[in-house]
Amino acid sequence: MKIKDGFMLRKVGGQYVVVALGEASRSFNGIIRLNESGKFLWEQLSADKTPEQLCAALLGEYDVTPEQAQTDVAAFTEKLKKAALLA
């Protein structure tokens, strides 16, 4: 999985947001707000990563159980899929 081209992560007023740029802004109107772990996963998805690799990265960065990492990765990637942000 990888984030589609045309989406940029920015820090605005203490919050992390994702906005569409250029051609991507024609099909995606809006902003996605991310918490700290969402920002971390988004950055991981700048390179092509499997769910297992995302879980391993989350476990290396945060004090969570493997089960919680799997749940969080599944929920996060499902939201990105529904918004058509994954390539």
C-alpha cells in the first residue's frame, strides 16, 4: 500500500492535516485530520508498505500490543481506502 500522488501532509495550528493538490484536488474535496500515530502511519505509507510492515513500524515507535497495532493499522488503512487515498 502507498499513498496516491497529489496528497500532502501539513502541520497547521498544531494539527496534522492532509490536503489534495493539483489533479488530486479535482476528485477529493476536503481535509483529513490526523493524530500523532496517524501522522506516523501516513509517513510510513509514503513508501510502499504492507500491513505487516506498518504494524512492525508502529510497534517500534509506540508502546502498544501487537493486537492493538493490527487493529489500528486495519482501521487507518480502511479509512484511507474508503477515501480512495491509497494507490
